[in-house]
Amino acid sequence: MRSFAQWPGLPRRILHALMHPAGNERRADGQSCPPARLLVWVWLLIAGIQPAFGADKPLTFGIFPHLTARQTVETYRPLADVLEKHLRRQVVIYTARDFKTFVERTRQGEYDILLTAPHLAWLARQDAGYRPLLKYVQPVRGLLVVKSDSPLDSLDSLDALRGRTIAAADPLAVVTLALHAELAAHGLRRNIDYQTTDAGTHLNAAMQVINGRTDAAMLGLPTYRLMPPELRQQVRVLAETPPLSSLTYLTHPRLRDAEAQAVRRTLLDFAATPEGQAFMLRGGFGGFAEVDGHELSAFRPYALQVQDMLRAPR
């Protein structure tokens, strides 16, 4: 199921109708229902709420699923609110249950504004014509973590992972791909010398280690920083990848150049405000920077790995 941010007090069914306006819908018993958009406007009028964004279709803000749905909304709702204010259009946050679903929705162009990992940004540009706007300044690193009391204590002890199980958020995550490459450089082959289990999210991967279900976990640095302190103190970083380019903001080509530039200006202006600085500090993002097309192209090998994995039969 898709995850999305709700207006305060706005029922999930009504917000779903906002995002999926249709003609006459049918109930499970086959009877015709009133058009979804009409239901929205009736509810708003009954509640005495004046629509703030006119008749424009809401903008969909797709955020790749490196966080739980709740963390995604809590982290990015302030930014979405600023975009709403400056663009004069409602902005609805979407994520997906897994990376595969998110990549497919991106390929189909479901998101107006997109925040995704650099290798998936390369795919978005190639497959759907998304245009890069900005990226976070602070590089991302993949972290291999173990339980705080684990006997593994250094890169030299990675060989002790032979025959062990490692939890990962998703096999398509760039930090997962980079960590597999790091382990391969130390002579450890995936699914031969060690096994992996898909945890769904980075936080879930960490919980697999904390609860003793796996011997290690692959996490992204931003998620590690956002972990509650009482959980973070229960794990220890054993190894990390070299720095990787951070999350990238893109817009779909259906947004005109002026609209895309308005999004870009709003992001930059937000970063200069106290609220924006708190947002950057909390996420460890370090601000915004220009996106170098050549830099995205450097992630082509990881992007092609993702394409091969998506095409492979399950």
C-alpha cells in the first residue's frame, strides 16, 4: 500500500480520493458511487474548509523508501509544507513498500517531484526523462553494523562473516550494492560465503541485528543518524564504504521549466531558513548542491545492476 501524508484532520479516504479522482466508482456490491472528487468537495464544504490551492491537481512528491512511512512523513512534511506555500499547490508525500515498486512507479512517471538515490536518479533520467535539480551536500556511506557486544571488531575480522547472515534494507539500495562490493574486495562472495535477508527498511535491518536474528546489517548513514539513540547505542559500525553521492531531487518533464525552477528556488530558500537549517542538521544532509550530470553517470554500473535484478525471474 502506498504511504502518504494527510492534511490534519482529513480522513485517509478523502485524501485518497484527492489523489485518485475518477468517474463513477463502484462499491464492492456493484452499486455506483458518486464521483470521488465530488465527495471531496462535499466533505470540505460540510467541514467549513476552504480549499487553499484552487483546482490545480496536487503535486506528488515521491520519496524513495529508505525510511519507514512514518519517518518519511515526519522528516519531509516540513519541506512539503514550504513547497505548498510557495507553489500554491497541494503537495502529497508518497513512498512505496519496497524499492522495486518505487522504481516501477518512477519509470511510469507517477511522481512530479522525486527524491531518490543517485543510481535510481540515473534510471529515472534515462527511463522517464526526469530532470535533476539538486542533491544533498553530505555524501552517503554504506555501513555494516553489528551488535554492540559482537566479537567482530575490525575489518580484519570480516572473514568471520563466512557462513553468517546479513540483513539488508533492499537489494536495490545503492548502499547495499556498495557494501556487497566492499565485502567482495575482502574475498567474501554474496550467497556463497555469506547470506542476506531482505528486511524492507534500514531500520528493520538494524532491528534484525539488535534482536539477534542476523549477525550483521547493511545500513545507510542517514538512517543510522536518524535512529533513536537507545537503538543506535545497541549497534556498532564494523565497516563502511567510501563516500557516495547523496540523495537527488528531480522533477518530471510534465512540469514546465518555470515550475521546475520554482521548485529548485524553493528548496534553496528553505535551506537558508532556521527551519531548513534544522532540517539539514537533523538529517545530516549538509545543505543543497548542484547535480553534476557526469557524477550521475558514474552510478551507471549500479543502475544497470538494478535493471538486471528487476528483470531476473523471482
